[in-house]
Amino acid sequence: MTVVDGEHSQSRSLVILGSTGSIGRQALDVIARCGERWRVVGLAAGSNIGILAGQVRAFRPRVVAVVDDSAAGRLRHELGWDFPVEILTGDGGVSSVAVLPEAELVISAISGNAG
């Protein structure tokens, strides 16, 4: 529970799968406008590392999943090696982000069979 201006408010935690796509970006835009009501604990994206790096900097999730080791290396390089985020890869990484125990809500914005 956090205290804001003397009032109690409880932030809720969420994960967004497909965060760099249109729906994922729109969801994060809404979350950004909600202030401290939501806390992003996990993101999953394909290989759009430029957008994902900005999202990670802005929302500070604990865990991120990307498509493969190459994308993970590019993200780590973009963020800096000491940036505090766990980076997972592949379908297993996405699945792990989707079931983070602290997440109260999962938004799946991944299209097709992968979603």
C-alpha cells in the first residue's frame, strides 16, 4: 500500500504481453495516465528493441521477455549492463512473464497463434 497526499491507495500489478505492438503501446499509455494506480511488473515483446527499451526505462518492470538471445543482447546493450531488469527469451520466457506470481492482471496483446 502506498500513501499519496495522506490518502491510501493500493497499486495493482500487471503484465503486458506484446507491449511494443499497437494494443500494448495503447495499454501502456493508459497506465501512464493512471499514475500510481498500476505497476508494470513484466513486459514481453518480439524484436522491436528500441520501443521496448523505452518502455522498460519508463515503467521499470522486474522481468522482460524477448524473442531470442540476439534480441536480449541488443536490449541489454541498449539499457546498459547494470540496468536492474531480468531478461528472458523465447516462448518459455513469455510464458514465465505471463505467470508472474505478483501480477494481478495480464493483458495479452500478442496476435495470432503465439497469443
